[in-house]
Amino acid sequence: MSAEDRTEASAAMPEPSETNAGAPERVFAPGPTPETGRGGANWEAFYRNYRTPGYIPGFEILNRLGAGVFGVVFKARKLSIGKLYAIKFLKVDDDSVKEAVRREIESVRVFAQIDHPNLVSIEDRGEVDGIPYIVMEYAGEETLRRRLEGGPLAPAEALRIFEQVARGVDALHERGLAHFDLKPANVFLKGATARVGDYGLSKLISESRQTLSFGRGTPYYMSPEMLRRHGDHRSDIYSLGCLLYEMATGEVPFKGETEWEVLRRHENEPVSFPAGFPAEFRGAIERCMEKDPARRYPDVSTLLADLAVPAGEGNGRPRAAAAGPEPSAGAPFERPGMGLRDRCVVFMGDLRELRRRMQARRAAANGRAGEEGKGIAASSAGGAAAAAAGAAAAGTERIFETAAAGIGGAARGLGRAVSFLAVLPFRIVGVLMRVALFVFGLFVAFYVCALLIKVFTRVISGMARGL
């Protein structure tokens, strides 16, 4: 390995939790050296070969974009079409979870089916030299973290970005997925659009036990229940409150000399607001950051409604466009590589999105009719049609939910039955072998006993004759 590559390899090792404006820099988790690695990952071979075109099949790595507690990210070019991508190489250093994380990488295909304007799409996954990696859409190098280095945002700008981040997180929640590591460094800004990235690593976050910062998200944005490994989608709502607080103030809600102090304050202290804090954000942040998850917003849609954000895509387009026709998100449930249960989950999420869009269009149509003072009958008819379609969509959604639950139960039962039948012959052979060994052991024991008795008898007989 050249001196240049060794320098870059050292720089690419996992850094402490990515520090934001106003947050003290603390070393939370050391990483392995690039030469040795752990968990079967050959980082020395990686840094010796990663610049070779085709080392990652079909890609050429161009330069390093950054590093964090989960690994290192490189910008890469697809050799066939020249399009840019971001490839994250995961540093799974905790031996107790490396196999679980590698199995979780297999389920990244579920995340890859999500097509939303406020999410960085996942394109592929693989492994090279024992190092798992994820290929993601290249979202640029401007992040909310860098934007906040210049200070707090104006309330209107903060709300615009926050709405888009929340829409992306809501798209994950609607499909039964959680992010667990929301922070400014994972929010990418490009033009008027904000997108959330690094959302395919929930297993790595929730399973690792190496350190708090590595295993359960960044402490500055981590909900109290994550310390007890009880996180769910409401943990993301807590992190959203932390993000909105930092966008409005330029500071994280809680600071501390150590990660334990930061976590203790998240767990025990109420959030405090500086003078001049935007009043329109205060109530929403307080509810987002409730210590008891049951007292937080039940979902992201309720949070946005409390902030008086109209229903819509939240992709940076003008509000008026929400009532017009919107491009279809496609049919992600028809993409290859998904099981039937996964397709049902994605399809139900699309039904929820369809119902929300119809409600938004009905509200916009009613608003236009009230402002213009005409077209009341047409608006009522349109509202009735939208309501009927919404009810039909809700009924269809319930049918699919029931069907998906039944399919999931049947699939699990079938899987257990197949697993049992697959191992049954081996179990029978094992029992027979143990019985055979036991019988053989008894035979050997009887034979040895008989031999000893025979020898003992001859010795006694000899002694008797001698006397």
C-alpha cells in the first residue's frame, strides 16, 4: 500500500459522531486500523485496490466523500453510462452482530423499492473483500450540517427544509420502516429539495453493542428509549424535534462533556429555548421531544398538521402545485427481487399516499371554490367523488392489510414447516448414531469387564497352584 493510500485509509476510518454547529467534538468510538480490520473485512486489500476500475463490479471509485461511525462513503462512476453514485462501505466491527448485519443487508431490497422525492434512493448492495457496501443515488455534497455551519436558518427556510425531511421520514414509516439515525449530516440539499439518506442501516444501528454512538444513533439526536433498545418510529419523531430545534437556533438541544452526559440530559431534562426562539416551533418541538414516546406525535402527518403545513409531497415545489396533477411514483411493488409480503407492504403504502393526495386535492378544490364564490356545485360533486374514492381506497387498504397479515402468517408457518422437514432426517440420523454409540459403549464396557475378570481369575488360580 502506498503512503498516499495509507494516509487516505487512515483518514477514512470511522470518525466520531459527525459534529454539528455548536456541538462539542467528542471521540465516541475508535475504529480498527485499515491493515487489520475485523469481522473478516480485508481493509488493506481494499485500500490497495479500490482505485482500480471494476474493483466494485461495474463502477470506478473517484474520490472519498466522507466518513462516519458506520463506514466510509466514496463517489463512484458507473462505467456503462457514466452516471455518478455514492457507495458506502460498512465497518461492521462488532463481532457479536456482524452476521446479523450481513443478513440485514439482504433486506436492503425492501428499502430499494421506495421511490420518494425526499429520500436518497438505494440502488444496489454487495460485498467486496469481506466488506459489505450499499450503492446509493448521488445526492451531491451539500448537507444540512454544512448549511448550519453558517448559523441558524430563518424560520421560513427552516420550515421548508423540515417539511421535506419529515415527508421523507413519513414515507419510511408508512412502509413499517424506521431511520433511527436522523441528523443534519444525513440530510442532503440540492437546489430547493432536501432528501434524507442513510436510512437502510437500521439493523446496524439497533443491533450493535460496541458503543452508544456507533450502536444506536448519534447521541445529540437520540431519543431516551434508544438507550434501552426500545426504539420505534416515535424515536424518529424525537430526532425530528432535535433537527428543527437546531435549524432554528444553530445549536443542538443538549450538550455535554461526555456522551453519557448528553444521553442523561436527553433522558431527564426538559428542552429549554433561548430568547427570541420562533414561537410557531416551540409547541411542536416540546411534543416531539417528550420523554415518554406515548406523549409524542403518533405520526409525522400529525406533526406537520400541527405546524400548519398543508398535505403534499414536500419536495420544494410551490404549494399551489399540490392541487394539480402530480407525477406517478411508479409501481415499485412490481420491481424484481421482492417477495409477495414485501409487495403488499409497499402497495399499502402507495394506497395511503393516494388517499392523502386525494384529500389534498379535495381541500384545495374547496378552498378555490370558497375564494372565487362560484362552482359550488361542481366542487361539492368533486368533494363527494373524492370522499367516495378515499373511502374505497381505505376499504381496499384494510383488505390488503388483512390479506398481507394472512399471507405473512402462512409464509412464516410454511417456512417453519419446511425448516423442520429439512432438518428432520439429520435429527433422526443423529439420534440413531447416539443410540449406536451407546450400544457400542456398553459392548466395549462388558468386553473390558469380562477380560479383567478372566485375567483376575487366572492370576488367582496361579497363586493357588503355587501355594
